[in-house]
Amino acid sequence: MLINIALIVGCVVVAIVALPLLFKIIPPNPVYGVRTRRTRESDNLWFEVNRFAGAALLAAAGLGAIILMSMSARPWWAQMLVFVVLMGGAVGATLWFENKLAKMLEK
């Protein structure tokens, strides 16, 4: 039960962290956001990739919280797996988007 609550709180924290990225509030910086070589070189790429990351993380956090609320009777590892897969999926989708967008802007 405690792991379930901790993971739901983790989803809430991820959602809160995602909102400034989604609304393009965070300028390029060395601490917060998706910092790759390409996003650091272009302000336009920085804001678009971080907007996508905010949306992906917010969706993953919302879906994760809903799923985790229904999994309180499941084993801790199954709950952890849901959290890790959803957050990893959001990060993977963001990196895929960054790669595609950077290639489009190069043309």
C-alpha cells in the first residue's frame, strides 16, 4: 500500500514538473528541461522539444496515477513496472521527437 501511495505522489510530482515545460515557460538553461546537444544549440528546438516532453510526461503521469489507483492490491513490483514503463515511454517519445524535429529543421 505504501509503494502505491509513493508512486501516485511521484506521478503528481512529474505532472507538476511537466507543466512549465508544456507552457514553454522554461528558457534554455543547464538544469531543467531536455538538454541535448541540439536543443542547446537552438532556442526554437529547445522550446518545441520541451513542450513535447511536458505533454508526454503529463500524459504519462495522469495515466499512471489512474492505473496505479486501481492497482493497490497488486504486488509492488507490478506497480513499479507501470510507473517505469510509462515514464520511460514519455522520455523515449521525447527523444524520438527531438531527433525527428532536428532532422526536419536541418533540411
